[in-house]
Amino acid sequence: MKINRRRFNTGVLVAMLVVMLVWMILPLALALLWAMVDPDYTWSYPDVFPQKLSFRRWPMLWETTTLKQSMINSYSLGAAVTVMTLLLAMPTAYAFGRIEFKGKNVARLLTLLPMVLPGFVVAIFFSSLLISIGVYSRFLGIMIGHCIVLLPFAIRILSVSFSQVRQDLIDAAKDLGAGWFGVVRHAYLPTIKSGIFATLIVVLIRSVEEFSLAFIIGSPDFTTVPTILFQYLGYAYIRTNAAVISLILAGPSIILMVLLERRLELANPAAEVGKG
Amino acid sequence: MSTLSVEAVSVRFGDFYAIRDVSIDVHQGEFVTLLGPSGCGKTTLLKAISGFHVPDTGTIHIDGVDVTTVPPERRNTTMCFQSYALFPHLNVAENIVFGLRQQRMDGNTRNEILDQVVRQVDLGTQLKKTPNQLSGGQQQRVALARALAMRSGIILFDEPLSNLDAKLREQVRFEMLELQKEHGFTAIYVTHDQSEALAMSDRIFVMDQGNVIQRGTPWEIYQDPVNSFVAEFIGTANTFDARVLDSTAAGRYRITTAMGELTVASPTPPKAERIKVCWRPEAARLTEASGEDNTFSATVGLAVFQGNLTDILIHENEHGNDLHHRSYRLQIFQHTNLSRGDEITFRIAPEEIRFLEAVQ
């Protein structure tokens, strides 16, 4: 009976792993394959594999598109959005995590609203709103847009972090004469730093990958990596080029996700709580 | 070493008074205990003294200076937390000198103090460890060392021993007392453990429902409880509803209770005709003679041998006027092997019976 159950568990685990591998690895592998199709040889039915593999498409795209500028745009936007979102989310997250007040649940629900609105709908009206309030800078426009859309994530993650801060440590720090800075550094920061790190990465990745706001507010001349990707989808569909851009887009995100995962493991707050 | 004076302090949470109109005076170098059941307001009072709660009314003076609204970081008090509240990311030494660092004390003086307190609490080999590598008892020592290092005039203890096992608790109890006498700080100690309070305190403030209901030395509190709550909370007591029959001589009264008729010798007269009385289990003495006053015969309901004494429970259901079923407790220090069902005769000296509050 015991052995059967164990076997069953192992079976389920293996099955899950296979599904996950197919789900995650296969598309990535296909994208890699498509990105390596040589421009002089096509890959079409009935070939199972491309006739010739090469990286020639990559420098070609780098030279013929605004990829370089788009990457600069995407990542500088991402960095600005991340810092702004973090700063804006902190006070709200603090309130949700540490203060009891009337209507807290309603307030929490309201801050989550931007998550459920379809990106394009927000984008279309938001771009006209930006012009009517006199924000003509594309960079600033997209940045504000991203902040609004990504704030729910940041608030959500950070309020959990704030709620895990131990009140007795805050009290002890104050009691031992610590000022504002000392309390933040020794009572808050050790607990919330993993939340801050998670927020930074989630917001950065989502901002870099965001399409609808960047496309509508940025078009026609302000391009980000996802808007370049769009050029190769839809009407002028070039799968090979799209594959290259998606890999360029996904690469850093995957690295960041792995970093985040390791970081969260290392900074597991449960390991720090101690007794009492 | 400081004096503390709390005058008519109330702390309110919404409509609920956590403490109401509480006044206490603590002398220099005194060890006082705020004793009471959970929810009696003792921790709230401690937090008002340390500055975490600003009183709604009343004032708090430390060494004659009004500190009612001074924040905790600028008060000459240090708190020893029930949870120890050690910083998990700092090692033992860093935890102990945390407060000194906040004061920007120079490194040499800091290390001197560190060396001294570490020696006193016997933590020499643990300095580089982090709190979660320590046992509960060791964490408690670090918390104590951190408070001692601050050299505050008043150290506030919020049930500091409640997370330790019984044996360790007793040991640390004595160590803390020694340290307190040595350093001479004024100690305000919150606990719900009456034995801790009796063992450690110069004076005890018994609290209930946000008020101080009795203050005095452990001896006074134990010997002369003001009401049945205090009598039953500190130590064990057999309390009875009684009716005062008459006074036979100056300071001697005859009363009738569920046990039967009793003679009470009390310097203070009863407050009412229908009154609560109590006597401690250890006041009972086995006796041969049955003619004396306050002598009763009973059947042992339960006998628990404790070594130095025998705890006896007597189920009373036939004596007296009140017929509700209850039992009372005797602690017999005489060497007698007693067991369930034995017939015993015991006497309670009239001086051992106390008048408490009037029956409502």
C-alpha cells in the first residue's frame, strides 16, 4: 500500500515534469530553431529540420532594424519604471501591510483594478489623456502608463512583505534609541528586502515585455523591443525574424527570473523569524 | 537607578479602557511587579511607561521629569521583550551593543561595556552566533545583556521568562535578581505568574480589568488579600461566603459558612454582615482534639503526596447551609500518610482566616 502510493506520487511527478518540459522547452527550442534558419535557405514543408542552420539572421536584424535603439529604449524605460513604481508603491504597501483602517479591503481591491483592464483599452484612452494634459514626451508617457499598470503587482508583493515585519523588532529598535533610519535599516529592511527585489524584477520584466501601451503611445517613432517584434507579426509575418526578436526579449527575463528564484530562496524570511 | 511616578494614567483603545486611572510610585532601585491575568492592562501600563502608548489622560514622571509624551527612543527606559526581539540579521555581540551604537558611543567604551555584560550573563563563547543559532535560554540572556548594556535607570520586563521551561525559569529568576541588585537599576516586571512575582518583587501591584486593585510587599499581598480575586490569584485560597453572627470579644467574630461555624480573629472588622472569607490550604493542621473551635472532621476526597506536603481535596456536600457541591483544599505539612477515604480532623486557627469583600 505504502509502496504503491509512493509509486503513484513518483508517477505524477514524472508526468508533470514531462508536461512542463513540453510546455516550456518545446516553444523555446522551436524559437531557437526558427531563429537559426539561414536566410538563403527556407524551411518549409516537408522538411522536418531546416536545411541549414546559422546565426546570420541575428547581425542582419541588428543592422537593418532599430533594434539597438529599441533595446536602449526598453531597458532605460524599464529601469525608470521600476524605480518609480517601487517608490510609488511603498507608502500604499506600508499602509496595507501595517496599518488597520476602515475600508482597507475596498481600498485593496481598488488598487488591483488596473490589472483587470485590457491593455489596449487603457492604452487608447490613456494616450489621448496624456496629450490633453500636455505630456508629449513618449518616454514619459509610456513610463507613466507602465507605472499605473504595474503598481498593483508592486503593491501586492510589498504589502505582504511589510506585513511580515515583526512589530517587536520595530519596538526594540526604537526602545534602544534608533531613529527613523535605524528602524528602517534594522527592523524593516531585513524582512522586506526580498520583497523589494522581487518587485524590481517582476516590474522590470513586465515593463520590458509590455506591448500595447508602448505601441500606442510610442508609435510611430518610439520603438521598444516588443513593438519591433510586432513588425514581424500580423500583416508582414516573418516568423524567422520574430523568433530572433522574441529570444532577445525573453533571454534577459529568463536570467532575471532565475536570479529572483535564487534570491528568494536565500532570503527566506521564515528562516529569520526565530522564536516568539 | 531612577524613580518612576505614574499619576492617574488611562489608555483607551476606542471605547475600551485598557487601563483606567492608574497611579503607581516606584522608588529608586526597587523591583516591582505588575501582576495580573491576561487582559488586565499590565502590558499596556508597561508600554505607557516605555513610551509606546501615549496616555489619554494622566502623567508619567521619571526622576521627576515629565516624560508623558516623550517617544521611547528618548526615554531613560529599556524594555526586555517577551519574544526577546533580537535582530535576526545581527550576531550576539552586535545585538548587545545595538543601543550603544545608536547613541554613537565610541568603540572602546562600547567594547568595555560589551565585555562586562557578556561576562555577567555568561555568553562569552556565543558572541559571533546569530540569534537563531541559540537556544531559548541563551536568547533570553542576550536580550537581558542588551538591556543591561544600555545602563538605563529603569528596565522594563515584559514576561521575559514565559518562553523558558520551568527549571531554567527558576534559575534565571535568581540571576536576574542578583544582576538587578548589582546594577541597581529600577525594575518593572510584568508577569501573570504569581510565584515569579512573589519570589522576585520588593513590591507587587496586582492588576485586574485595567485597575491596580492591591499594592504591597509579597508578604502583605499573600497574607492580607483585599478581595477574593487577589486571594485566589496569588497562591491558592479556600474562599467561602459567610454570615457574621456576632463578635465574642474585641477582634474576634463568629461566622457561619458552608463548612459550618467558624471563629475569626481579625484586627479589621468585617465590611458587611454577608461577607467573603478565605483561608490558605496550608493553614489547616491535623489535630486529635475535637472540642476546640474551628475544628472539623472530614473524609479525604483526594490525596496527592508532594514530598514535603500532602495536598488534600475535600468534597463538601453535607455540612452547612449552602448545599451546592464544592470542594476545598488542605495542604498538610505534618508527616502523615493519608489516602482517599481516610477520616481526618483538622483545625484552622482563627488568626488564619481573612475577611474579604462584602457578598454582592
